[in-house]
Amino acid sequence: DFAAENFQSKWLNQKNKLAFIQCLYHLRTRWRHREKEIFAGGIHYPTLVTAHHTWPPVSTSGAKLCWLDQLGVHRNSIEPSDCCDQRYGPKGRPDCWDEYFTYELCCVGDVNLAEMPH
């Protein structure tokens, strides 16, 4: 428990904190599971556990990551007005988007596309 050391542990150095924050960012975005999994178990009482499902959405915060840095704190250098501009095509500038950050999520605000597995 880091609180026992008044949050002064050598493990709470800037490098480790940054690694943790970057890992969380990737887990929330690019490293997400794309499909749900169902596990069956139990001996006396059969149990089904569903993991990584994204429907129904339980969060609307995924779209805000489109325009934030990897720490999720400050604005990144990408401009929504530039990326979402349909002068580049019906889905804005193609070089702004990847598998996670899409026109639909970042410009239209379709939260179903950004839902965290739960």
C-alpha cells in the first residue's frame, strides 16, 4: 500500500507513473478486445461469465480521448476542425483515423464505437 509510505515509495517515480498511464491509455483505446468472450465453469452450480462485451454502452467518455494526449490530460496537436472537415471526403481526413479513433467516434460522437469492454 503506497499510502503507508505517504506516497513516497521509490516505485512511484515519474518513469513508472508514466508507464502506468500509457498502459491505461492503450488498454482504453488500441489494445481493447474487439469481441466478447463467454466462459463456462462451475461444478455444482454452472456459471457463465461474459467478458469484453461492449453493448449496451455504459460510458460516453471514449470520444473525448480523440483530442487529448496519451496522458488524457492535455490537448494533442490534432485539430478537430481539420480532421472532421468533409472537404477531404465524407469521413474527413483519412490520415487522422486508425482502427480505434474513427470519424464516427471523433466527429459524429458515436459512443457505441468507443465503448470500453465491461
